[in-house]
Amino acid sequence: MPSSQISLAIKAGVRKINISTSLQLAFSVAIREYIVSNRDVVRKGYLADTILETLFSSVRKVAKNNILMVTEFRNKKNEKDF
């Protein structure tokens, strides 16, 4: 879900936003990119910790951006209330 849509939803009064889909998308994009960029490793095996760290890093980034966006919007709203 683009940040512009999340901002509009918050402005419209939405108080719960599920971000599972965006996290799953970040995970699948990261794993695809990892596999494509490491084609030379095919048939040699992948190290699970290397793959997982790459994937978790991507998911963390998306989650952090979503949290920061919601927090920033809430702070702006609170400033207007005073």
C-alpha cells in the first residue's frame, strides 16, 4: 500500500492498518533479488543465515518506514490540535 494511501486512510479516521501484505511483498521481492543476484551459487547451496538476514533486513526496512509514516502523521495531527 503506497504511503499516500495510508496517509489518506489515517486522515479519513482509519485507526488500524494491516501491513502484512506489504511485508510479504518485501520478503518475496528480496528473496527473488537475492536468488537472481547470486546465480553463481546455484547447485552449491545457499546459507540460510545469509538469505534470512537479507530478507529480514528488507522486511525491517518496510516495517520501519510504515511505523515512521504513521508516527509522523500522528505528530503532525497532534501539533494542529494545540
